[in-house]
Amino acid sequence: MEERLYGCPVGVADMMEAREGRAAAQRRLVRAHGAPLVCLTMNIAGPVKVTREIERAFENALEEIEAQILREGYVRAREQVRAVTGLEAFFVVAGVGVQLLKRLMCEVEDASRVGRLLDADVIGLDGEKLSRTDVGLPVRRCLLCGEEAPLCARSRAHSAEALFSRAEEIIREDLSARYARRVGQSAQRALLYEAAVTPKPGLVDRANSGAHRDMDFFTFLDSAAVLPSYFENCAREGIRLHSRRPAEVFEALQRRGARAERAMLAATGGVNTHKGAIFSLGVVCGALGMLYGRRSGELEGAEADDVLALCGEMTHEAVCKKLSSLTLENARTFGERLYVEHGLAGVRGEAAAGFPSVARASLPAFRAALAAGRSVNDAGVAALLALMANAEDSNVIRRGGLARARALMREAQTAHVPDVEAMDRRLIEENISPGGCADLLAVTFLLYFLLEE
């Protein structure tokens, strides 16, 4: 069925038959319900009327049309047609006058560039279609030259190939923008979920501030509030540069990361809440964008391992170059000194290896907890314990020393969710906070939201 629908060329006779069938459906629905009708189609020039991308754009339009209808009225009945001659949807609308309904549909058509490809026709009780001029609006403009669309259509000023190519470009840009926005929103949601999971040993959560004196739960909310545009832009960079070397994407993300850190510090009054997450989640968002671009937006069947492998490809070259240049003399941060003295690469090493602690520990633990009927909160606690048992956390080493960090890893290997409150009290007393694991928990949430939820 799908192979016959997508990319199948149709002729003039096919389109005339489809138009007659659409008109008959309009008359039938208006008579049956005694209410005006919205008929949604897409204005696609050329012999091919349906592709996967066109279908996705149409589905987005369906949601927007229904939301617009619900501003003033409600949908009494709906029908859909999926055919090689084009996608169609019918909404019988009650509670709103036909003139207002037409203006509402024109708002959808005019709200974005992809709206220019929509034909949201309104059919009155008399069976007649309202025009834009009937409600005091100008006629639509041509996709290519900006002249009045009816004039260009009558004069055949542009080829069907040129119009179809332009429509494809508009749809791809719109779908990419929607996806990047979804990635940004999901990354912000991941930060909020990470902050909300309670209890988290030594970390800020809803119950307490853990081993921290300069931040609380609300500081994390303030920080998360200013970061979604950064994450969205990381995904955009991944999409834009998807055909380039992954290392070039990481280079572009580093510049954006520096700006995001400044925004975070401004929002928190100089408190470092999310520096590690800006790095880790930024890399993952960039990889999600690259994967989207490489697969032409077809993410069905994509797995977390695909994303995490790309993270490794993006960061490996830069991380290896950085680490190989470190000496005791030029190591400036604790993490850099830790690598020189003990060979522990911290979050840089995690990223360069494709976040193995997420792939092999936290994601499986999170899935298993949900499958066992645990709440999202308790599944998050289980995932955090898995990270604490498997990831060398430089924050723990800095506060408690290497021996204490290794002991905590062994403790976490046998700990369960009911043990965490006691562990939390001990780590608060010891002033130890596994902040690196918290950042990886946010990565776990992000991958779950986008690929598995």
C-alpha cells in the first residue's frame, strides 16, 4: 500500500476524478450534519502528490487545523482520504460561523511558509466555497515570484518541476525546524526530570540541596529555563552539517556551548548548575540532528546506540588531541590533572567513547525499572545508581578522593532504590556529590524521550 502511495505519479484524469470525489464528499457531509465544513488538502504541483515528507507535513497541518477550530467551536465529524492523488481531510465544524471559520483557516495558511502549501477550504451550508476575498483578505502569492498566485497559475508562469522543488524545500525546512525544536524541548524536559528525581544521593533534588550550599531545586529550574534554545540550535547544527565530518559539528557546538554557559551563569547568579549537562546534552542534541539529516528525517527504527556512536565520532578527535597535550605543567582544571595523574578522562572520555555508561548501564536500568512497573521517578533513581556504579565521576573524586570514589562505585553496585535515602544522608555529611552522573542521567532521559517513549 505504502509503495503505491508514495512517489506515484498521477495524470490529469486522475486528478479530475479525485476533485469530483472530493466535491461529492463535501456535499454529503454538509447535508448530513447541517454544519459548515473544512476541507484540507495540499497544493502540490506536478505528477507526484504524496511523499513521506508531504505526509508528515500534512499530519502537522491536521493538528494545527483542529487546534484552530477548537479556538471558537468544535469538530462534529471528521474523515480522511489517503490516495495517490493527494491527502485529504474533512472537518464538520459546529459552534462557529462560516465567515469566522474562513478567517481562522486563513490564519493557519498565513502563519508559516509551509502554510502556503495548504488549502484549508471552507464550505458553507449552501455548498459553496468561501474565498479569501469573501472575508476581506488578499489572494495568495506565488511560491516562486511573489505575484498573485491565480495570475501565475493561469499564465503557467512557472514549471511544475520548479514549483514541486520549492514545495519540497519548504516542507523539509519546516520539518527540520520542528524536529530541532522538539529536541530542544526534550533536552530541557530531561534537565527538569533529572532535577526532580528524588532522592538522589548527595545531589540537589526536591527534598534537599544535597552536598551543595550555593544552589537548590529552584536554582536548577532557573538554569533549565534559559537553555532550550541552545539545545535546539545544537540539533540545527547537526542537521545543517549532517554530511560533514562529525568533528566539524562538535567544533560548531563548542562555540554555542560557551554562550550557553554564560546564559546559565546569568540566570543563576554565577552558580554552576549545568556546565556538564551543557556539554553532554549539547553533544547528544548535535548527534540527534546529524542522525535526522543523514536519515532524511526517517527516525523510525533509530536506536540510542546510533546516537551515542555519533557522539563518539563527533568528540573523539578533539578529546584525544586535548588529552594527549596535557602535562602536569599545563593542566589547569581538576579534571585535567586527574587525567595526567590517573588516566581518568571524565566526561570527555565518556563522550569520546560514545557514553558507554549510558548505553550499557543507565538506559538498560531505566528500561528494566519501567518494565517492572516502577514510577518514572524510581526508574530515574535506578538509572542513577547504575551510573554511580559504572562511571568514574570526577566530582566525587574531587570532593572525596579516588579511594572514596571507588568505594562508592562498589556500594552503588549492590544498592537498591530503598537504600538511597541513607546513602543520601551519608554523602551530605561527607560533602560528596556525583554531579557527573547527574548529567548522564539527563542524557538518559533525553534519549528515552525522543527514541523510546
